[in-house]
Amino acid sequence: MNKEIVQQIINDVYPKIVNHYGEHKGYKIPKVEIHNSIFDRLALIPVSNEGIMKTQGVDYPSGEFCKETDKIFIYFPEIKDKVDLIKALLHEYRHYLQPRWGYEFYTEMGFEYDNHPYELEAISEEKNYKLFN
């Protein structure tokens, strides 16, 4: 999917997600930004003219929620289709709604992505994509 199509779908679907789930008390509704990759956004690796240069063995997420800026970042080259985009938005919006203190708490207890309660909750939220498709 190209960046323009991703933006059109976000413009259509994201307000519906916000309306359905509501706002976190004490935090503003996150804005959604589209980027090539997390590495490009953070200027960690160079970008070729054709897009992000992939590094073997590195995970490239399709989305990210940043609690410091209250923003959801969508990495459009990793989005396969509309369903994938809706799942990414639902996943990251669930992170926005979760208590801010908990992610680090569980991480310090030894939880990793595959068994972290916040990630499992966000992954489970993705099944609701049908409400917005």
C-alpha cells in the first residue's frame, strides 16, 4: 500500500475507532503519523532512494504508540492491506488506553513482547478489525 492510500484509510477509520473506544482520562487523543519505518523516524539507519534499507534479522513493526508524545506511528511499507492497517491502529490505540505505568512494571518483572500482558491485550484487540472494515 502506498502512503496516500494508507492516509485515506486512516482518515476514514481512525475517527470511528476513537468514537468506539473513547478517550483515556488525562491524556489527549493521539494523532497518527505515517513514516517509512521506526528506524527512519528515529534516524537510526540510512534510507535508500527506494525506501528503507532492510537489515536481515531485524523486526520492522507496522505501528507504534509513543506515550511521551501521545502519537501513533504507522510504518506504511509494513502494511499489507486495509485489514492490516486497521489491526495496527487498534493495537496501538489499545496501548494508548492502557495505564501508563504498567508497561515498564511488567517489563521489569521479566515479561517480553510475546508474553507481556499489555501486548497480549493489544494483540487480542486486533480481532475487532471487522467492526471498522
